[in-house]
Amino acid sequence: FSRSTMGDYQDGAGQSFHNSGHDRQDRYSANLGLSFYPGHRIGLILTGYQGDHLGGPGYLTRNDLDNYKDAKLYSGDLVYSGANQDSLSWLFRYFQGRDRDVWHDPVASNASGWDDGVPSSQQTDHQGSQAQLSIEWPWATVTAGLDWVAYDMETTWTPQKTEYDNMAGFLLGKGLFRQGRLIIDGGLRYDTYGVAMQEPDGRRQRDSRLTPSAGLAYLLTETWKARVHYGQAFVMPGADQLGADYHTAWGSHYLGNPDLDPESSQTWEAGLHYSRPALEAGLSYFQTSFRDKIETVVTAGSSSWDNVGRARLRGVEGEFSYDIGDMFAWPYEVRIFAGFVYHHTYRDLENDLDLKYINEWQGSYGLAVTDYDGLSARLNFAYSGPQIVDDWQSGLFPVPEEEVGGFTVVQLSVVKRILGSGNTGALSLRAEIANLFAKEYAYVEGYPMPGRVFTLGLDWEY
């Protein structure tokens, strides 16, 4: 269980972002289980969240002083897993939950010009289940199963009532060959997916899709591994994208597109990985090709969605870490690490334009230290490269584009176990400084992130 309150924060430049705090946020979770007979277990997982008076400040340039949201969420999972002594195992899971948000927009402060004092709300009830059966041999594993999930959503805007359902069957397999040096895996998944807008117009859209995947990994030596993987995916358009008709608190009008098609993609990647006790490194190349990619568009002063046709992402991903302590035989670990993703292609092939909201470069690097006896520390530098976005806060039409990003944010954290035993669990003191150098930055244009933030806490694990 955790509870937090937060006042309005200042950005990295010291400018106050009014109405950015919250009165209260409560988070709770519980994980209960009962084991019976060898290999059998029933588990119950409960999670919940409540947020009271979560500030809705809008853009910094049009700072609303009194808009806010109340939020509640709960979910429960019931899981049964079992196995026999003849290589069979199985799992059954059922989950259910509710998510409710209520937005309030008093008219005393009306920076956007759209506040009317009438609360708006969205409630989502969800439930689902999963069943799977696995059989394992010394040289192979095969898993087959069924997934089902359903959402019922009610809102105060159009569409007022929508339903989603997704039923799927899947088959997964993995085989070991050449004394375990060659690993081949593959899978098939068949989905049937439906979106129904019950109110106001009773419109429905259904689709089905078979999505295969396959991969291969080969241990070239004791330290080098080569791998290649291919997979397909698809995304059904959401109810808002199909039938929305509403204005946001900051004045944007969203209008659905009933002619949207599902978005599909194909991804392949190939790479090399090097591993030994003190050193890990990897480099891979990837490509994702989209068909009917769903993108936000602006037409006649409204925001909508459209299938842009074909699009492609290509890039390189790498990672590296090395324990300096191993070099000097220190009794503790001092590990340097780095990772990056570089997109050298992110193109809308139909219109011959770069895709928006894609960082050309993203990466992180830093230092992690542990004494293997309850003390650990981490210094992390996270870089987000520039990207092209729509400048909605300008209020202009057509909406102009601008380049944002290109910043590095530093975080320092230290954890020290102060009490611990096998009977009482472990009590640890945790200290963290986010945005250590008070960098002025924003992940979403117009919504600056906080400056330097200090956190001090106690963690008990049993």
C-alpha cells in the first residue's frame, strides 16, 4: 500500500506549473496463494488505485487553474496452475476489473475557452480468461491455449456505449537441436476481434487475423550467439477512432472515421549477442513494415484518424555492460552500461514523408554498483532525441509542425537494507533524485516535466 500527495511542481527552469499536483493517490496490491499437492497452486492477485483531485493544468502557455480528475481502478486475477510428473503442465486464469475516470472543468479558470462546469466521465468494465496446456520433452516444448478478453465502456461523449471482444487461439513451440546449440521457435495465433458502438448508432466492426512468428538462435561459440526473428501483428481501430465526436478540455475537436481499416505490421530482426560473466553486449538490426497504419490527421479544423497506407521503420539496437570490479577482483560489482535505439528510416511511404512522433535516437547509459549485501546504487543518463510533432498549443490551423526533444535526463537512486532476517523479511531505505541537474524538458510539447525531485522511502519485502 502507498499513499502520496503532491503540490504544484516547478519545471527545470524554475517556472511554476499551476494545478499540476494532486490531493491524494492511493495504490494497493495483494498476492495470495495456496499450494496443494506437488506442483499445484491457486493464486489470487488484487490491485487497486484511487486518485483524488488530480490536477488538469492543460498547456503551460494556457495554464488552467481548476480543472481536475478523480480516478478509481480495481482488478482481480484468479489463477490455477498445475503439473504432473509426466511433463504436462497447465494454467487457467480469470480476471475482472473496473476503471472509472471523472473529469471536472469549473468555469472560474477557463484557459481553453471550452470549460462548461459539467463533469464528463468514462467507465470501463473488463473481464477475460486464459487456458493453456504445455507438454515438455528434453528436446522440445509445445504450448497450446485460448485467450478471451472483453471490455464494456460507457462515456458521456460520443460514442456513449461501446463493447470490445477478442477471442484467440494460439500454438507455440520451441525445439533444441545439435546438443542444444540450435534453438528454433515458432508460433501461430488466430484472433477474432469485434468493436460495437451500441450508442448512438449501433454500428459494429469485426475482423479476424492469423499472425505467425518464427525465430532461430545459434550458439556460435560459448560466448557468441546469432539470432533472427520474424513476426506479424495487427491492431483494430478503437471506438473513438471509429465514432468519436467530442471536444477536449483544451479545445480540440475529435471526429471519428467509420471507414478505418485494421493496421497490420510485419517485423523482422537479426542480431549477435556476446556474453561472459563480466561482459554483456549485443547488436541487432530490425525492420517493421506497416500496412494501413493508423495516424492522426487534421481536417477542416478537427482531429481525426486515417489509414496512411504503407509505412516503414528501420533501425539498429545495441546494448553493452561491463563489470569493472571483475577486472580488479573487487568483492562488489561496479558495472558500466549503455544501450541505444537508432531509427535511420521512419517513413510514410504513401506520401514520402517522415513519420511524426518517432525519435531518431534514444539511449541510456550510466553506472550501477552493488556490494551483494543490501547496498545498491544506480546513476542513469536517459537521452531522447528530436522528433517532429504537431504543435497543437499554437491554436493555428492548419496545425504547424515543429521539432521537439533532444535532451538528457539524469536520475540517481540508492537502496540500503537496514534490517533483515529470514523470519521478518527485509527493510530497506530508498533514496532517489529524479532530474538530478534540473533539466528543462517535456515528453509532450506544452507539458513540461518537473525539475529536480527528491524521494525518500522505506520498502519492506517478506
